[in-house]
Amino acid sequence: MNLTIAEVCDLPLAALLTDAEGAPIAATPEWRGAGPGTVLYRLRASRLAVAASPAEPASAALLDRLLTAISGASEALQGARRLRIAMLAASLRLVAGREVTTRGSSHDVVDMALAGIRARTGLEVCVEGRPAFPVDAPEVVALCLVQLAVNAERHARTTHLTLAPTDGAFHVLWPGTAGRPELPTSRRWQDRRGWGLGFSRIAADTVGAALHGPVSRPDGTVAATLELGLRDLALPLAAVQGQRIERATRTWDEETGCLPRSVVRAGSRLSACVEAAAADPGAVVSRDGWSARLAAGRCWVAIPPDGVMERARDVIDGTAHERALWDGVPEPHPTRVFALASLLGSRLGAPLPRVPAGVWNRRMAMLAPALRLAAPPCFTGLGALDPRICAYLAAELGGTLELSGDDLVLRLGPGQDGDERLAGLRAATGVARLS
């Protein structure tokens, strides 16, 4: 979809269009500047920045700590482990709304994808051809290929597949015939159940790529393809004239199935957006996560990127979903990541994981040396927070694990009372209750 300058100003979002060097070209009235979570979409030689709703400071700080811990783990590793965690670190940064500026080659993509597929699946994998071409964000592209491979194993029940890079694209091939011709998922966290293909859609949008297939090929194989180098706007966006969709982006078609020239269905989410915009011309209205604006006789409807809080939930989901990539990674890296993901999840409404006393004692005895902690007390209460959280907090905050009657507590180091990682855990000044 091509947009004029006037149409950019009518988009139902807080958005700014810049040239390749970042100089402003046009903005919507709602634009107040870029902040954490701002998403950049490519549009030919320009970029469209779309602001996302922010997170409260403590959650944002925990998200930053989590991303830093994953990146730090990748830098401390070697070989296939380094490739796997580097792939995950860059991908989760992208999911969180951070810009990923790495650049590599198709060979880097294949090497990382192979490391990830072997960790995540039992598939036999071969590579067909090794053409060399440059790739932006190769770590992110590689994790997309891992998701396609996992999907093939899970849904097509294949036992082997082929990675076939061609100039500007990567094909994942397996024997058989295609069933459903689409890769159904949603870019919005609230509208999907799984993580992998939702991540792949978001990743493709951000790096200027597109997912195609799976489709049957004449040679008896099925192909799912990641095409690179696209410059079309990847924001899901449609222009509605009267009661008919006039034009739309490819990503809108994928996300909604409401294709250009089709009639707006009465009672649909799209219909609710159009009606709300008509009732308040010129204003941005929102209905069930979509936004719309009526301007110059045309209704623009967009599916905005998730806000920072939803993206933080996506990062937590991705950390859990890709736990197989952590196989063989030594302590203390997995403990740091698990603890930070759990603490961030707690701020977003999830319960902190707990274990019985016997399990706590066994696991803590193994963790304490890796995190250079003093010998932990023998806890005899009913249960306590997962020892990975306890060990991480003790190590990072300079505290000591102690018993207080039947309770397990963390006696904090000087000046640690206000740390955002302790939200909801403090029992008294200088003490955090862990049981």
C-alpha cells in the first residue's frame, strides 16, 4: 500500500514518517515523540514510527534487566550454545520493541537455525545449497526458521526437512502435501494462544520480510518460505470507503481475512470501528484493540502494535517457549533469566512459582555454589519461592538467606529496600519474606 503525506497524517495512530536518515517528513496530531516500545515499520526508503503505550517504570526496568541477562549469557558462551542464545537474545529484544541492528550473512542464518532446530526438535535436517547474501538481523531470521521447522514437525508429523536458502529467501521443505494454506496466528498478544508463529509474524514485519505457505510443490514436498528484502508497509492497515474495503496492506489481509473490495460485515470488529469513527470524525477511536479515524471521507483502520506491557508478557512467553535453547547452558545464566522472568511476570499479575521445602533444600544446595552464596539454611516450612528466585535475589542484592521461625527470609544488603525486584516481597525494613 502506498500512502501520500496527507494520508500518513490521517492514520489512526501516534505515528511519525521519517526519511532514511531519520529526518521527519509527516506526523499524525497524536505524535508526542518516540518512547520505549516505539515500533519502526519500513515503507520504501522511509520509516514509519508508531508509538506504543508505555509500561510503568518498575516493570520496564525489570524487562531491561531480563533482556540484558539473556544477552550477557550469549556473550559468555561458545559454539552452538552461543548461537542459540544469541538468536534468542536478539529476537526477544525485537519482541520487546527494541531495534535490532545486527547484520550478517545467509550462512549465519543457516548455522543458527540448525543449532536451534536440533535443540527444539528431533528432526533430521539437511541444507540444500549455501548461497551467500547479506541479511539484516540474522538471529531473528534464524529463529523464524526454527519456528517453521517446529510447526512442520508438530503439525505435519514429518521426521526430516530441508533448509533451502535462495538469494533473498529461505525455504523450509518437507515431504508431503499441504493442508491449510495459511500460517494462522495473530500479531496481538491477546488474540493468540501460542507464541512461535505470532513471534514470526512480528519479526517478519519488523525486518521487512514475509511468511508464505505452507504450499505443495510439484516435486512432492511442502514449502514454507520466509521472503526477505520487502519494503512494503507491514503495519496491518485498511482504508474503508463507505461500507467497502478500498485497499489494505498485506499484513492486514493476513491478520483479518478482510480483503480489499470486500464489504464490511455487519456486527464485526471492523464494522464497530467504522461506526465509532463515523460518530466522532477526525478523532482516533479504539474498539477491541483496533483503532480507526474518519478523515477526508475515508475511514482508516489499523491494528496497532502491542503496548510495552503486552510486549513484556510476550518476552516472558518467549523465554518459556524457547527453554529448550537453554539446554546445556551452565549456571548462573539460566537461574538469572528464570528469576527475572518470574519477577517480571509477578508484576504483570502472574503468581510467583513456589516449591515444597524438600525440593527447595535440594535445589538450593546445587545453586548456592554456582551463585557464590554461603551455605543456605535448612528450610523446614511448608514451601517457599522457587530457589532460583531466592538464589538470584540473594546474589544480586548482597543479602543472606535466613530462617525466621517457620519462615524463610532474605536479609537485604544496605540500601536495597527500594529495588524494583522486591515488589510484594518485603516483610519489614531490610527483610524480604520468601515463604
